[in-house]
Amino acid sequence: MWNYEKRLEFPVNIKRTDPKMAQLIITQYGGPDGELGASMRYLSQRFAMPYKNVCGVLTDIGISVSIWHI
């Protein structure tokens, strides 16, 4: 049994977007065995999940894996 609370570790306040920095960060994640590949696997698995509450967990994990090192 597990308990899932949807909350951030720390507050996020984005003041402006920076596409150049985003491109640089994306290049740091590496190929299919990198962080971005893992994130995409979690996000694609959520569409085959029959349980909506677990679907939310996969979404949150996929998103947090993709932004973990920012």
C-alpha cells in the first residue's frame, strides 16, 4: 500500500522563458538511456494505464524526471 501526495518539494516561480537555455539543458540528458528517455517512457506508459490515480502518478514522475536536474 502506498500514499500519494501531489506536491512540489519547493515552490517554482518562472518569471520568463529562455529557449536557448532549454535547448542546452535538453542536450545534457543524452540518448535513449538518458534522463529524457526515462521521462518519455513514463509519460508514454501513462496512456496505457487503466487506473486514473496511477496515471497521475506516472505523469508526475515523468515530469519530475525531466526537470530534476534543472
